[in-house]
Amino acid sequence: MIKKINSLRRKKGFTIIELIVVIGIIGILTTIIVATMSYDARPSVGKGLAKDLYYVCQDAITNVKVAHSKAFTDYSGTTVPGVYVRLKSDGQIAEIQTIKVTASMGSLSASVEYEGALDVDKPLAVESNPKGDAAIKANDIKAYKNTIAHAISEYIATKDCYEGTYYVLFDKDYRVTKAYWSSTNEPMKGAAGMFTRECTLPSGELCCSYPVEFCGKGSVMFVKAEDGYGS
């Protein structure tokens, strides 16, 4: 019995320093775990998606310029062509439309006109040898729409994409000027859709552009006209 008592007396618990070290390690590990769980990967991915789409569309639109050079002849002044893509929750394409974007003079905003959904599986009929300027122009516009929709569809099929929307703007010289990815999946309609460089909405939607001007929560490119932006 005496030996057991002496044995128990010799056993020591944690010292204060050891307890402080253990608590410190637990605190560090907890911070790392919480930061990892709360990390939003979408800004990084969003910038990558916008950049990829920028170059995908540039390749496609260059081919259009070579083979269908009258596709953009109707654009002048502050109106430029573009394309809008909406993705479903599984990252697959829900909708592709070409768009017309008309900038407001003296403002960073612009109205957006949606030209109708395109069916990638059923491309528009393109003639091999159209006659007359009007027929050639109409044919080239169809070819442009088919080409850009096909290029985007192929790109989306090879990527792990988030639900949301893409917007790509071209200029009249068949160059991509800007590509956007946004976490919102609701397009603005007609003149109520205002295109802006950077606006903040209470919804806190995420938007990324390439070349990068902004990427983050609250920075979105489309706002409603009645919200007072760009008016």
C-alpha cells in the first residue's frame, strides 16, 4: 500500500506552460479549419473562367472576321455586339443569346438588348453562296451566331463551371473587349438592364471581369435602372 501511494505521488499532471502550449495549438488549428471552411473559391475561379472565355471567344470571332466579314456592319457609334450565357446549377448551359450593348453617353452604363436564345444542337441555316449584299450580311450574322455559340458550348463542356452568367463584349473590329462571369443567374431585360463598370448592390452578388477591373462580392455589372445607377 505504501508503495502504491508513493507511486501516485511521483506522477505529475500538466504544467501551466504545457497547458498554455496545448491551448495555443488548438486555437491555431481551429483558426485554420474555420478559415478553410469559410473560404470562398468563387473569385479565383470566376477570374479564371472569365479569362478563358475571353480567349475562347477571341479565337472564334477572329474566324468570323476572316470568313464572314459583314457580320458586324450594322454596329456603329456606341453600340457593340456581345454574347450572354446562363449556366444551370450543374454547370451546364441553360441559355445562350447574342446581345447588343449600347453605351450611355457620359456614363459608365449601357442598355442591353437580348436577341433571342440559340440552339447549339440546331444551328441557324447558313447558305454556301448567298447572292446580294443583304443576303450576304444576313448569312454572315447567322454564321457569327453559330460560331460563337459552338465555341462557348465546347468550352463549357470541358470545364467545371459554377452556376451563373457569362457576358462577353466585342468591338466592331472583331476583338473581344471584356469578358465577365457573375454569380447571379438573372439577366436584366431590355432598357432596364444597365451595364456598369462596377456597382454595389445589397444582394452581394459576385462578379469577375477579364481583363481584371474588379472581382468580389458586391461588385456586379448589371443593375436595375430604377436603383439609380448610371442614370
